[in-house]
Amino acid sequence: MQNLSGTWYEFILGATTKLSDHSTGYINAEKLFGGEVSSNWQVNAGCRWSF
């Protein structure tokens, strides 16, 4: 179990863009830091389609 005492922060930066009339693409990066909390950068990306 991780100790989440103290003050810590979550930094998230992301973007979404229209790829076509029926699809969008997205990307985001996030990191936890401060206090007793630390994490590696996490990057997520993907596409969404609507019908």
C-alpha cells in the first residue's frame, strides 16, 4: 500500500483533434510528484470513431 501523506500534485497535459467527420485522435501525458508520491511519465494516445 502506498503512503499518500503530505502535499502532492498531478500534472496532465493533453490534446484532441478531429481527424475526419467520424474520428478524433487524442494524446495526453501525466506525472505525479511531491510529498511521498512520485511516478514515471505516462503517455496515452488513441483514436475514437463514431458511426
